[in-house]
Amino acid sequence: MSAERTVAPAAQPRAADHAITTASVIPPRGSGSGRRTSIKWRASARRSSALPLLAVDCSAALLATVLLTDPQRHPLLVALLLAAVTGLNARAALYRPTAVPFALDELPSLAWQALMSWCAAGLLAASAAALSPLSLTTLCTAAALQSVLCCAGRGALYWWARRAALRQPRPALVVGPGAVARRVAEAVLRHPQAGVRPVGIVGDAPAERTESEGAELPVLSTIEELRRAVIQNAVRTVLVAGPTPGPEQIEWLRTLSGSGCDVWAVDATQPPGYDAPGRQARSGRLAGFPCRPLVPVRRRHFSVTKRALDLVTSGVLLLLISPLLLACAAVLRATDGPGVIFRQERIGKDGRPFTLLKFRTHRPADPHEAATRWSVAGEQQMSRFCQFLRRTSLDELPQLWNVFLGDMSLVGPRPERPYFVGKFSQTYPGYGERHRMPTGITGLAQIQGLRGDTSIEDRCRFDNAYIDSWSFWQDLCILLRTAASLVRPTGS
């Protein structure tokens, strides 16, 4: 039996009946104290549209074509130019600003993308017989003109956005440890030009008066208070201050993100003169604090491609290894008697139970032992053939049928029994987050040697890291590394 860990059922919200009547949140500036907003605020809480920026970039590219002669203004050339401009700008994250930037800060990136776009157009014109070639002077001049026009258009949009933010700042909640969260809230209140106005703190700090506004920011400590604050104040922004959020704060962030809020990580603990690697690109500043958007991993990004890989690979493997499966079943029946296939309830994606299939290598004394015994890797009562199956992981092959049916995936966190799911979810932070993806036969934790009687905390960390950084290529690499180490000296 596998000793791998699983996913815990979704954590239940804390009981907050005693606090529902006491939660109070200051209303947004300019609104009545007793006014409640309708649920329609969720639509406006989404991230601002990139269409205006896209329109500015396309218009600048089209205006730059005035430098071309009539024969050079071929529809194919113009289409390639527009596609290159928008594609390169999107790749440079110029349509996903973390805050309202200044256009001059984006000018170097805009100029580089424009130059690359026009070079692509020049290569097309030089290689296509139907197009007139473009001179180097034309390419450089057109790229410069497009950069200036892009910068001017974006500057106008950002100026308007800053004016609108000053007139009506976005209500925000600050999530984090008490002292750090309060320091961030006070700093943001002292700098209204950021366009954000904190209306509450989500944490465990006692409520105090802020220095700049003289207003008492309420401290929200339950899910019910949090939901009331979001609806009453039309909260559209969440600032996560301090170190990595704990399990309870992760549950709050999931609730807020599901309500349509933009979630930003505000680094209030970074020492002067230092910066985290990889956070330079498209990072912003909020009241002097470095900030960056936190975007939850979307299941739809991996659902189709991952399922296609599972379906095709498991189907082909079941056909190819069917003689091996029959041989193992026959030998196991002859040496250990009936009951070749071992069936056990495990917890899969979103906490749903399913029946996992394996070749039977151990017979539990009773159902209680089957449900609660952690590992039988060192069991001496196994026959030699059963020990061989576990040592080579051939006992896991029937799980390909689970993959084919959709209960599991080839790559993912290992499923575990309900008893250990409940136990580990209460002990190890982030254990329940493994529910975000289907469980798998192999995974990042397994190829790191985290199988059997190994650290659950380490497995949890590797599994969540795999989910957060999932890619199709990563799945292929894990499968190749698993195949390379198929025969191991110890079993699972």
C-alpha cells in the first residue's frame, strides 16, 4: 500500500456567529455611512481592460505606416506589423500593469518592441516578391515614430486613470500580520495618489487609530466579517503584506479572489538595497513598497492538455503492457490465492473519493488496518513475488485504468486514504491545496525520493510547487525521469 499523502477536504470556515453583529467597516470615501452596495459591484471589481492600451498601440503602428510609400502599404505587411506589435507588447507584460505606471517608464520597452516589429516587417518585405523592400532609414524612423505615439497615447490614458483614482480611490483590505499590515495601511492612507484606500485589516492585530486619517480601521478575523466588509465597501483590491500567508489567510485570499478582487503582494519587509530575483519585470510601487500581482493558478490552463496526455498515454500503455498485466495477475493468483486486484478508497481532485486499483501485495488483518496503517514497505510476510512487485513498482500498473477513467492523472500529487487526509490537513499547512489538481501515479515529490515513510511536509511543499509552476513540458520531464528510475532498490 502506498504511503503517499493526499488532499484534504476543503477547510471549513471558522464559526463566526459571535462576531457577525460586531463587524464594522468604514464606508468608502464619498459614500453614506449606512449605504450598502449591491452585488453588481463584482463586475467592476475585475482587473481593468487592456483594450484601450491595445487600441493605442495598434493606432500608433498604423500611423507609423504613413512613412511608407503606397506600394509598401500592403495589407499583408500591415497585418504582420499589428500582430507583431501586440504580440511582443503582450509578451513584455505591457498590458498587465500592477499599478498605474508612467508612460516614460515604459518608453524603453515600447521602443524595443516597436523596433523588433518593424524588423520583422522589413524581413517579410525583403523576402516576398509582391512587396517592396524597406530601407534601414525607413525602419528606424517608423519604429521611432511608433514609440513616440505609443508613449503619448499611453501617457494620456494613465493621466486619466490617475485622475479617476484620486477622485474615487479603490477600497482595499490589507492582509497580513498585525504590525506589518497596519504599517502598510497607514503608509497607503498617507499617499492618496496611489489610488487605493484601505478600509480594513485582515489579521490578528488589535484595532488602533491610524496616524494619517484619524480613522479606526477595523480588524477582520472571521470569514463572515470578511464577506460583509467586501460587500459593504465594494472592495476591489487586496494587499497581502508581510511573509508568506498562513493556511487561514490562504483561505481568506481564495474567498477574496473568488469575489472578483485583485490581489497584490506588498513587500513591506524587504531591506533597503535588496530586491527579490525575478520580481523586477512589471513590478510596481505602492506608497514606496514594491508590489506585484498574485494570480491564482487557473485549472482551465492544464485541464485540456493534461487530460489529453493522460488519455492517450494510458490507453496506449494499457494496450502495450496487457500481456505483462496478465502475467503478473496469473503469477499472483498462483502464489497468493484469489483477490489479485487490491481496491482502496482514496481522495482525489477537489476532495472527491475514488477507488484506487493496485496488484495486491499485502492482506490487511481487518478493514481498520487497511484504512489506517501507514506503510507496509518493510513487511516480511510478503511473498518474494509480492516483494518484487513493490520493489519494481509493477504493483502500481493497474492505476493506468484509473488514469484512463479520469480518476487520476499520470503526474500529480499522490492520493491518500481519507483517514490520513484528515490527519495531515490538520497538521501540515497547505496540505489541502493539493486538491487543486488531479492526483497522479508519479509526481515531482516522488522523483525527489519522497515516497514511503518520508517527510509529509516536504511532499506537501513539492506538490504545491509543482501545481503552481505546472507546464506540459514539466509533466513530460517528470514522466521521463520516472521511466528512467522505474526499477528502484526499495518499494513504495
